[in-house]
Amino acid sequence: MILAFVETDATGATEVSLETVTFARTLARRVGGPVHAVVVGPRPEGLLDQLAGHGVDEVHHATGDAFSAYGGALWATAVQAAAAAVDLDAVVAPGSPRGLEVMAHLAARLDVPMAANVVGLGAVDGTDGVADDGAGGDGALRVTRQVLGGAVFEEMLLPRRPAVLTVAGHAVQAEQVPPVPTTLREFAPEVAEADLVTRVVSTEPAAPDLSGALTSARVVVGAGRGAGGVEGFAGVAELAELLGGALGVSRVVTSMGWRPHHEQIGQTGSRISPELYIACGISGAIQHWAGCASSKTILAVNTDEHAPMVTKATYAVIGDMHEVVPAINAEIRRRRG
């Protein structure tokens, strides 16, 4: 059985949690057994129906006053209690700050390795990702995960059960299935005083999230140092508008004050997964690649044919963005009459 740690907000399960549940279904097909979910704290209305439409057979809901606020060790206690109640093959969580912290606590308590930022199941001699672990025949799980900000992928063997891992954001696409009958099991885990030492004691309203248009756009046009300065973004901004997309930038652009931080793509900015990413004058450092690697198609425009963004892109145009982009804009306008 696979247990998925599901984070929620006021509307239901978060998008990265639904991606994690989709990954859990794939894993369940490999090892056999159902998919369960564990939810800690308040349960949004409609959550059960939402998870039923993503193939979750049973939802374990940890209740109690202690779980009204987040704490890494505290929530790990709830996940561990849910895991102890079932015959478990693996626990998976979103590769979010909370998911990573909770799974780290859980792996330490279970004395098993943890794989972070998993993007898929690794093949083992042409098999389905489950290998003989040489220690009882239960099979070890081999996964593929991204490291160095997504610049490198490695295969990692998880030889002990339950396997504990987090799924990299946008590594899979959340997919609905015909709704299944979903059972709710509420439980109140016993909480140790040590679990209450570090937890959220107050919250403040967040600043408006201005990155939403960027992370949800089907087309993103990006610009980097090649823009040359504050005045160098007119062409890419026009291209983004013509394509009904969003404008994104590299870290150096925001560091130099040319564009606002909410437009930044990368490890310390937004992670995007559009159908098309047009990267103009961006060299493609590891930190930037970590934010755009999930793009379906990447078109690079750069004067340096050896730039990392050019060598990794699906297509590339070698040339000055200040000449290439206006030509693209003019052709789009011409074809539209």
C-alpha cells in the first residue's frame, strides 16, 4: 500500500499534492495495493470527493487541537501513526517545504533512507523499478531524482520498507480518474511534549502572490542579462503579450533591479512548466534551469551557441535577442493581418 501525505488549503488539496497522489497511483500499480492519503489539521469541505476523483481509497485524517497549527515533528507524528495502521510499502509527499521537513522527520524515526525530489521510477535491468534487495525478497525500490538544482538526475535505491520519498514539483501532471469509493478514517495521535517544541504560533496575511500568472501560463517568454538593461525588455514583453503568455526573467535581472522579483524563474524564484518557454539572452545557469526544466518545449535565443540554455533547449536560434525577437513579433503581427 502507498500512503500519500496531502497538504491542503482553503479550497482543498494543493496542486503539488494532487501531483503526488498521481505519482502514488503509478507506484501502487508497480508494487500492488491501494493508495491511501493522510491529512493533518483542518479538512476542507469537498476534500474527500476531490481525492476520490484522484484514486484515493482511504483518507486518514489526524485530528486534535495540537494539529491546528503546523509543526514538522508534530505532523510527522501524525503521518507515522497513519503509517503504523496499514501494511505499508512507501510514504510519498510533495517536494514542498512542509513535505520535505515532515518526510525527513519520518525517515529518521523509521530509520530508513529518504529520497528527495523524485521525478520517476528507475528501471532495474529492464524491470519495473522494483528489484531484489537480497534481504528477504521483498524488493527494493529504485527511483530517479533530480539533484544540483535539476541539472543532474541520479538513480537511488531504497532498500528498506517503507520507502520514504518526496516528489519534485511538476515532475508529473495531476490526473483525475473515475471516482472510487473513498473511506474516511479519523484518528487522534498521541502527541509527545517534544513534538510541540517547534511549531507555528501565529500567521500573518501574505503579500499578494504576483507569480501566479507566471506559474500557470501556457507560454512564458524569459529574458536575462542579454536584455542589456531596464529598457531592453520591450521586445520580450510584446512577444509575451502576442502569445498570450507571461514574462519571466533570470536571477541576475532581478539582482540588478531591472525587473521585479515576482518575475524571477529559478531555484530561488518560480518554477514553471509551460507548453513553451522562450528563453532570450539567458545563459542557463543551474539555478535557472531548476526553475524551467519542466517546460514541455524550450526555444533558446542567444548569441552564444555553447551556452547551457542553448545546448539543453529543444530548439535554438543563434543571434541577438534585440534583432531576433522584434523579427518574430513582426512576423506574428503580419500573419494576423
